[in-house]
Amino acid sequence: MPVVRIEPSGFEAQLAPGEPVLAGLARCGFTVRKVGCRRGGCGFCKIELLEGEVTYDHPVADSVLGDDERGEGACLTCRAVPVGDITLHLDQGDVSAAPTGLLKYLNTAATPAAATSSERE
Amino acid sequence: MGIMRMGYAHVRVTDMTEAKDHYANTLGLYETHTDVSPEGNRRVFYKGWDEWDHHSVVLEEGGVGVVKYGWKVERESDIEDIEKKAIDFGLSVERMSRGENPEIGDGIRFVTPSEHVFEVYHQATAIGTEVGTHNPEAFPRHLIGVGAPALDHSLITAEDVGGMQAMLAHVFDFYATERVQTSLDDDAHVIATWMTSTNQVHQMAVLEGANAKLHHFAFRLNDWNEVGRAADLMAMDDVPIDVGPTRHGITRGQTVYFFDPSGNRNEVFSGGYLAYPDRPVNVWTPEQLGKGVFYHARELNDRFTTVVT
């Protein structure tokens, strides 16, 4: 159950095994504003991976994410699946504050047991 | 009459298995051919149920974005006519031979000022619509998913929209139906243009942005209800919807924008008024651009204007 930590806000989200970063953050109630095609084609959701490792379970075009970028820690969040815990840099303006309203019921970071009940994403 | 329509859109996909599921099972296109390109990439060819030519969509495995567009002319002699106009405009034109594209005849090929590849042809193998021509039924009884009848138009991005508008007018005899420009002044900067050669409200639109990029290619539907039903099917099939269902101020068409499994943007489009060359051009200026693009929300988002493949 990888934990995604977002800097500098310090938000954390507990992802389901095999879950892509962007879908997992949305499922946990975070509104991420860097969302493009959601299918790895446009590069709009590319952000910096500060710590940890991600893999890609779909082919991603070199024009979207080149080998050099992968080596330099770029993370195409819509297709990236964490290998263990990771830390990402996401500007404060590009992510909502900690989930409020109904969204707070979605944040499973603090209650890992609840994550398995919402793996539909 | 020269160009009759956009005959085919040839695009790249990263994963052919997922792409085939999207175009065949969600959009309901008919697979007509499959092969391997000279470069060794898998290709799959499709047509909509109400199209008679061999294909209108080509998927090629490897990468994302648009490979090229095919434009079908009414007469064989139109090809030479367009070739002359293209050379006159300053483009380098090459001849293409029958079979370079499966089931497509001789023609010409050139790269536009926006760095998109255009092919012009007259002959395509006729397959026929799915309802035929003799006492035809209104639609095929067992359509799959959206059941899109036909390819409709495409929007590409270009660094110099004015230059592309001039090229489409000079070489293809296209005229603009709608335009976005910085002001109503004669020397205003052109931000986007919607162009056609027929009564179809647009066959190709050009938006300011990077060269050689695809914003979307669209399939035709009949009305609002079909657009809404298409969106329902996208929800069922976990297709990421970009925008809609909504209406465009520009063209008045009804729309859903969505992404294929490789991230290429698609649209289903219905309505729009009948275009005529003598109809005065609708002009939009930036302060109402949100309404022009999304008539209901009246707000542009950066994703819509900057996400391209």
C-alpha cells in the first residue's frame, strides 16, 4: 500500500496496489489541477518525483516522457504507479487543501484498512 | 468542386489493443483492414456505418498524435489543380501512388505551414454503407456503443493561424465560417479559424499553438440526444471526458470532448448551421471566447487550450 506524499503541502494519500498516482489522489479526495488527457498522451500532468520510484504499466510515447526525463525524476502522474512510498513536488496552487466537505470521507491515508473498500478507481 | 471532405485521419496510438477496444466497441467503428506499415508498425483501418469508402480512421501503433490527413476530391483532375495551387503557394508537393495507403488511389502529398501532412486523393475502394443504397433502412439494427456514422472534422494547432488560413483558402478553396481574432480591426491577429469547402460548418479548424499537433478529431452524430447517450456510454466504458456534453457558441454544434486510451482527444459533434461561402463570417473576440468555445460554462480552462498530442 504505497503512500504518496506531496511537498511542500505535506499531504499524504494511501494508494491501492497498482493504482496510478493521479487516480489515487483523486480517489483520496485531493483535487489536483494538473490533469490533462489522463491517458499518458499529453504530458500535462508531469511533475517532479522527489523520492521513491514509479513504473509505467502502459506504454508511454517518448515524445511525452523521454528516457532522459525518466532518469531526471519526472513523473507522468496519470500513468505512474508507485513502487513503494514516493514523494512528489506539486505546487500549492496545483492541489486543493486537505479534503473538505464530502471529500474528507474519501481520504483513506489515515485509515489504511478503508483503502481496500474503495479500489474501484 | 475540389475538396469534398476530410476522407481520413491517420493517428498514432501507444497501445493497439486498448485503442481497438475504444474505436470499435465504444465508438462503434467498423474494422476494414489491418496490416503492418513499411516502418513495421501495426495499423488498423476503420470506417463508420454511414461511410462508403474503405476507411476514415487509421490507427498506427507507436507514439501519439496525428500522422496525416487525407482529403478526397470530387474529380481526378482536381488533384492536379490543387497541386498547382500548392506549388503556387510555395509548398513542396510530392506525388503519391496507388497503394501507398491501402485501398487509396494516386494523389499528392505536402506538408502544411503548420507542419501537418496532408494527402489529396480521388479514388478509394468502395465498401458501401452498412445500410446499402437500395431501399435502405434508417440505420443498422445492431450498432455497437456510440455507433458513430462518420468522421466529421479535425482541429489542429499552428504557430501561424493566419498563414494556415491563407493556405487552406488558396490551395483548398476553403472559406472561413467562424474566426477568433484579437479585435474587429482589419489587421487583427487571427487566433483560430474554422474552415470548410462545403455546407458542412467546418472540416478543419486551426487554433494557435505548437506546430504539427493534434487538438482533436471528431465524429458526427445526429442530435443532442445522441451526444448525451454517447457521454453515458463513455461513463460506462471509463473513457475520460474532457468537456461536455455542452454546446459550442462557435458553430452552434453540440459536443462531448473525450480522450482515447492513448490520450488523443476525440469529439462527438452534432448540429451546426449550414455553411455558405457568402454567409458573413462570425467573429469572436477574446473577452467572449469562453462562451464561444463552451456556450454554457462560458469559461475556458487551460487543459482545453493547451492539451494536445
